[in-house]
Amino acid sequence: MSYLKSILTYHISSEAEVDKSMLEAHGITVHLMNANVSRAEFAAPFRIQLQVPDEQVAEAIAILRELSPQRFGSPAAVKEIEAGILRAFIRFTLVALVCTAVLFFFFIHEPTLGQRLVLSLINGVLIGGVISILYAFFKPKPKSQ
């Protein structure tokens, strides 16, 4: 038994129908999940998913990539995005830990050790988040050549 795999998601049903027709013309079995629901006025949150059987995924992606390569990011671009997310997470974690440690020693209002730890952690994470957002917003952009 073959399972269906979603390979693209659409906001506009006509785009999904065009790709479905293209794949079917190449002999690929295609299903559009939520195609009928998304046409209703109240169904804005639903997205149409183009699904093909597992054994036809590679062929379908190759056909759609040839038709419109910008819809499928290059592996290098995907790796760069993943690396950027990891760097941002590490930066946030380090800043939050430093802020937590500093705040832990500055809470001098006689709270218990557990209360000091919780207050420090909450405030450290909040401050770390704000600093990470500000860094991402104001960091120098690489010069394009």
C-alpha cells in the first residue's frame, strides 16, 4: 500500500489545479487535500496540499522543479537558513543564561532560593529575548559584491 506525501502547499486553488494537471499529464497520481474546503468563504485558514504517492515523490518534485524552480529552495539555501536559526538559538541561550546568572545575584529582597532562581530565570529569558531581537534587527548586513 502506498502512502500519500504532501510536496507543496498552496494558498490559491487555481495554482494547485495547474500543478495537478501538469503532474497528471506526466502519469502521476495526484490528490489535493483541502481543495474543496478552501474554496468556501469561511475557510481562509485551510491550505491546499498537493499530495502524491511515496513512490512518485521524486518524479513529481523533478517535474515541478523544472516548471518553477523558485518554489523549491536549493539545498545550500536551506542549510544556510538552518544554520542561521541554530546560531540565533545559541546566541539567545547564552545571553539568557548570562542574564539569569547576573540577576540571580542581584535579587537581594530576601526571597527564598527557589524564588530567586525562578525570578532570575524568567527575567533572564525575557532580557535575552529582547537582546537577541535587537541584535537581529541592528546587526550589520553583509556587503553584496
